[in-house]
Amino acid sequence: MLLGYVLGDDEQGFLDGLGEVLDRYRVPLLGGDTVSGGPPQALGLTAIGRATHRPVPSRSGARPGDALWVTGTLGAAMLGFEALRDGSGGDARAYLRPTPRLAEGQALAPLVSAMTDVSDGLLLDAWRLAEASGISLAIESSAVPIVTPEARRLDALRWGDDYELLFTLPAGAQPPVAATRIGGAEPRGFVPLFLDGEPIANREGLGWEHRGLRDQGDDGRS
């Protein structure tokens, strides 16, 4: 890994955290460009590695008839962020220390037709997968495993930061990892995404769009 960073006056927390994750995943810090200065203006991390399977799974391989699956549960990162924001003392580990699904991804890579992680919200990432594959995805919201109260199910499907894996498998195939089937791929209709049988015609509000503000309003993370 290479690091580009402007170090401020007190960066021990950042350095300790970086060292922790590099040690955990046995990744060496090869170098980069670090300088001291005022408040950090930019942070750049470049990871160098080799794929464990070729072709590398992408968003663009889903086909009509494929089943749509997701690993783990959704909503824990959202609850963790809110616990920090509100000072409620709730469990924030899922937000502060997300665990990438590396072993699951390696096991799935030879089998999936398409795959992505849920970083920006399940609905938005599903929309992107459908667009890249040229199909429509139909999702049953009640099938999606969540850790939030039922009344906040839609929030959990939009929030993101859980880094679970969203993937498609040919019909009848079973994933070699713990996962839940939440829908399927259909021939491309007039929209990329259907939720509980209803067409989603606009991606606005489906998740985090990397514009500084979340579509449904500023959640404070910008």
C-alpha cells in the first residue's frame, strides 16, 4: 500500500488505526508521500494486489433468471453512526470498524455472474448493478435481513456503509457462504429496479451519491 497524506499536529489516532488495519490484513506500507502541515487536506491510499480469480467479478454480468443475494445483515452501520451522533452510548463498532467480506468474496468469485459491495445503500448499489448488466432487478424488501427496527427497514436499505456483498447467481445455484436471497434478475424493463413489485423510476434518494450530502438530506457525514 502507498500513502499520500498531509499530517496535522495530532495524528496519532490515525497512525494507530492505519497500523492496526495493515497488521490485521498483513499489508506492508511501501511508501508514498507524507508531509507535515496544517489540517489534512487530502488522504490517498493506493492498494496494490493480485486477483484471486479471473475474470474478476464485476457489476456487468447479471443475466435474466439469475437470483439476487446479499451476505450478512444491513443497518448496523446506520445505527452505529446515529449512536455516535446522538451520544446515546449505543454500539458503534459496525460504523467505526467495518469488516470487509474478503473470504466470502474469494469464495464467491468463481461462481457469481455479477457482484458489488453495499457501500452506498442496497437500493442504489442494486440500481448500479442492474444498469451495468442491462437487466432489471426485482427486490422483495421483506426478504432483506436487517438489524434495525422494522419501521426503519427502508432506511436500512438506503443507508449503506455495511460493506456486505450483493451478488447474482444462476438460477438454482447456492452460494458457498451464508447469504440471503432477496430477489432476482429479469429482462430489462422500463426501469432498472423494482421494489416489492413497484417500479423505481429515479435513483434519487436510493443512497449515497458522493456529492457531499445524502439525497434525503444532510446526515452529518459530509
